Amino acid sequence: MSGSEEQPGELEKWRQDAMTPVRTLIVDNQLVVREGIRAMLAGADDIQVVGEASGGAQAMALVAEHDVDVVLLDLHMPGRDGIEAIGRIKARRPAATVVMLTEHSDDASVIDAVLAGASGYLLKDASRDLLIYTVRAARGGGTLIKTSVLQDAIAGLARTNGGRRLSPTPNGCGCEELTRRELEVLELVAGGLTNKEIGRTLFIADDTAKKHVQMIIGKMGASDRTHAVMLAARAGLIR
């Protein structure tokens, strides 16, 4: 099938997605938090809160029942329920985007959440506009973590490793398969640069930069750009 034949189908899918509300699930062990988030999202016609859950087990049932698009998940529920729930949710519904809700952007939480499969990270005191923007953007599958938070997480890993770059192992993050150019691109991704900015920095075409990023994600078995950065940081490859 030619590219011109595929385009109408892709356009139709985009139109359908644009017309379908973002099915959102709120997971937090505090009722007042869940009600507050629901109230903030109530004014957005393109967002539909399909349910609320107070814990991971309840969230799993609702994710499957409602074909949830976005899960707003409390990172700091009792025990490690928040972190552990990410993997279970992604296994049950891979298409769902998990956005972590937390009061503190501490290093360990960012790393654990991203490595578990979270694509977003939002502080609980975020504004209504930012909350709505995040939910809308999450359906597109992007990574929604502030560059400053990501860089702090990388710095935290560097401190943990004593500033050393660790040698990756064959059964580790797959970093040993990266070329010299891909490692350069990975450093720039960690710095928060877009594909276009990477292209300008390395004097390569935007499309070439994009292909490098895709190759990096594929070789490392990462779910997205931020996951790749976290894996590389854990292996000590990111300054």
C-alpha cells in the first residue's frame, strides 16, 4: 500500500481521536484530592473522568472496564502501591498514559516512576490550566516531565554513582549498542533539546536527529525519550 493510500486512514483516526473525550482515571488514596482534581477537570469538554480509585487494585479494574486513555496516579500512596501500580496498569492497557501526581519532585521518585513506565509527572499544586493541558497532551503519548526535574534526577544518579560512568552490561540497558553519534544525541535529549534543536546543535537535518532518537529508544528497549535517558543515567552514561 502506498503512502498516499495510508494517509486518509491516518487522518480519519486523528479526527476520531480529536472528537473522542480523553477517558481519564483519578487514583489517589485521599478523597479530597480526587474530588479536587475532578472539579478542576469538569470544565474541559474534551476530558471525561470515567472513574476514581483509592488504590492500585481498584484502579486496575477501572482501567480495563473503561479503556482508559490517561491515568492520574498518586505516586505516594501507602507502601509502594503507586510505583507498583504503574507496571500493572501498563501491562493491562499498554495504550494508557500514566501521569504521576506527587507533592515533591524528589529524584528517586522521578527515576522509579519513569522506569516503571510513567510518561508524566505533575505536582499536586499545579494550576488547573496545567492539569488540563497535561491530560490533553498525555493522550498523544508524549513525555510530560519538566526538563529541570529530569536533570535533577540525572544529577541525583550521578551523585549516587560517585560521579563515575559505569560500564553497561549486555543484559543491562542496551547502551553498549549505541554508536558514538547516538550517545551525543542522548546527551542532548537529556538536556531537554527537541529534535530540531538537536539537529541545529549537531549540524544535521531534523529528520536525521529524529531517526537517531528513534534508534536510541529501540536499541535500549525504552518506551520513550525520557525512559531512555533514565536508563542511560542509571548506567552512568549521562553527565
